[in-house]
Amino acid sequence: MTDALAELGWQHAYSGKVRELYEHAAHPALMLVIASDRVSAFDHVLEPGIPGKGALLTELSRWWFEQLDVPNHLAAGDDLPEVPTEVADRAMLVRRLDMHPVECVVRGYLSGSGWVEYQATQSVCGIPLPAGLRDGDRLPEPIYTPAWKAPMGEHDENITFERSVELVGAPVAAALRDASLAIFARASSLAASRGVILADTKFEFGTDPATGVLTLADEVLTSDSSRYWDAELYAAGGPDRLASFDKQIVRNWLASNWDRTGTPPTLPPEIVERTAARYRELLARLTA
Ligand SMILES: C[C@H](c1ccccc1)n1cc(-c2ncnc(N)c2C#N)cn1
């Protein structure tokens, strides 16, 4: 695949856990984001990949970009560089932005790093919350809980809104917050109409150097950048109420087959296929 990319002038620029970023010398204002079939859990990239995951999450990002009435980084126009057919269904051709070093996290429910911080401080990112909340509880209203983008391989660090002002300046910090909360409201409402809870998500924004417009970047509202729960399971309140729509099968299998030391075991074919089916199901339910 990399030969086909190189033959078309694409040069590898950056590797994430599950995605790659490419540049093109003849098209400096464009970049290519390619999603792999790799899946990560417990901070490990697991083997084997999940067939179709990259394409399914790319399709979900594209669909959300269409649903959201905000400027986004998807490239359009005539003189676009060719993308190899081998990766086309899991690739996004995007405009190069001046990226802001803030992970714009919005939480409608208390979970993950928010739950950890809440237990210690009864707040998240400096936002005080009611006492007595449990892991997975719905918050009185969605909260904006930014994080500082840590270097590759390190955990992002939850920061206060005031710290984000120091990082990007007051006007951009306020615009990031307002845009993130507005998009989350729209997306969580649409997901709810499909019986899916959008518990939390992470947006990334940049400023378009050609126009100065704040622009939604990266992947958007995928199950890699968001927590999606099944609304019926959540309402039932059972042990699966916080089951990640796509990764719970993997997490449950690892919990019973790995002691969390060393590298995780290879996933058996049945777990791989059931997980692939869940990715397909999530896309089908959200985009129905
Ligand atoms: C974190 C993320 C990433 C993606 C894919 C693989 C590894 C990392 N990333 C996105 C940019 C980026 N830079 C300039 N303009 C853009 N439109 C984008 C985007 N999207 C830089 N890094």
C-alpha cells in the first residue's frame, strides 16, 4: 500500500495508533488521513486488525461531517491528487490547517478520565459537579473539558478552560468551547433518535490559513474518538449499561484472557468477527 502511495507522490508524515498522515510535495495545502483496521484497547494496539474497521470509521466521519453545519477540513474541488484505490475507502483528503493544540472534549456523561478526576476532586477540568455521581451517570448538562495534546504515546492531560486560554488565546479558546458544545448537542440528539447514547467525544480544530476560519478537523464522532453506548442497555442499568458499542467484546475477552502485563494476546477469530459486526451495526444504526 505504501508503494502505491509513494508512486502517487504521497510521503508519510505521521503515525498515530490507528491512523497515518501523508503529505504531497506537489499539493502542500493538502494532507491524506488513512485509517487502519488496527484497534487499540487498554493503551495497546491489538492483533489482528478488525477487517473493515478503517473504512467503517471513515464512512462514519464522512457522514457526520455532512450532518454538521460547521466548516470542516475535507478537501473538495477539481485539482485533487490521486488516492490509491487500495486505501480510498478508508482515506480522507483534507486541507492542511493550522491545528490548535487542544483536544476539545465534551462530556454528557461521567466516564473515563472524567470519572477518575471526579472521584478525586468532585470536578472535571475545574468544573464543579454535584456530589454522589456514579461512573456513567448523565451530567446535569454537557460540559466542555479540554485536554492538552500530549506527545505521541503519552496520555492527554485534562486542563481547565483558563489553561486553554493561555494556550490559544481567549478568542480561539471561547470559539473552540462554543463550537464543541454546539456540535455535541446536535450529534447527541441525532444519536439519541437512533437509540444510541453519545456519552462523550473529542474534537480537533484548526484554523484555515487561507480564510482564517475555525475548521473542524481530524476524525469526527467515530467510536475511536467517542464513547457510544446502547440506550436500552443503559436504561436497563445492568452490568452492560456502559458497554462500549464497538470495543466491549474485545475488552471483556481481554479481561478474561490477559493479566494486563506484557503484550496482550492475539484476538481469536470469533472475537474479531463479532467486533467487526458491532462496527457495522453502529454505522448502520447511526446513519439509518
Ligand atoms: C492527530 C491527527 C492525526 C491524524 C492522522 C494520523 C495521525 C495523527 N492530526 C491531524 C493533523 C492535521 N494537520 C493539519 N491539517 C489537518 N487537516 C489535520 C487533520 N486532520 C495533524 N495531526
